[in-house]
Amino acid sequence: MEAMIWIGLIILFVLVEIATVGLTSIWFAGGALISLILCLCGVGLGWQIGVFFVVSLVLVAFTRPWAMKYLKPHLIRTNYEQAIGENVCLTETVDNQRGTGTAVYKGQEWTARASEDGKRYEAGTIVKVKEIRGVTMYVTESGLMPQVPTPPQTEQEAE
């Protein structure tokens, strides 16, 4: 009778795992399998239950993180997520109180706002993208100076 209960639990945990595909209940099926083997060897019910919980918890604690690392698909950052942490140049002064600010990232113009209240960044300033909400970049100081193009030299200056 006990063996049938363990077999039923194994089937139940496997079916739940198939239905959820979250690597949540398969570990308990492993614990139930070990307990089934103990049952068939004539070990007492108390030991079977104890081993079920210990084996299940050990499987969850030690193998689930490994399995999730290798079985979980790698997330691919979208274009806007790649901008986070990047430096961008402001093409319009960022002033949250006036609702102004524009930045260019990879040739595309974005609405830009300061991530800190009360901060203002002048056009031409290099700032760092802290976060993106919708179509708005929230920027913060980057510590970089804007690159000022040098004017071309005339023939007289070159001599």
C-alpha cells in the first residue's frame, strides 16, 4: 500500500512539472522515488517520510540553481535596455520643471529627463542613461566633458 502512495506521488509531481514547466515539483518526484526504493526495501514509514523531505530539499537547494542556469533561455537585451549605463549627448537642455530635454542615442532622438529632481543639464553635456521608462531616458551626470570640435586651420595658421 505504501509503495502505491509513493508511485502516485511520483506521477503527481511529474504531471505537475509537465503542466507548469517551472522546475518546481520535479525535485519532489526525486524524493518520492528514493522513498519508494526505501519502501520496497522494507524501511519504516517514518524513515520514508523523513528521507522524502530531506532528499527533496537537498535536490531543490543544490540542483535547481544549476538546472535553472543551464535550462533557462538567455535573455537578450532589447535596444532600449542596451542604452542603460551608456553615455549620450544632450541636444536640448534637460529641465524637468520646464519639461524639456532631448538626447541622441545611436542616431535616434529620445526625450530626456533628469533622474534627480531639480537637476538641470545643458545642451551639449554628456550624461549617462540611468533608466528608461516608455520613450523617456532618465539621465544622470557622467563626469565626461563634451567634445568640442576643433575648427579647421587655414593655410596661414598652419605655417
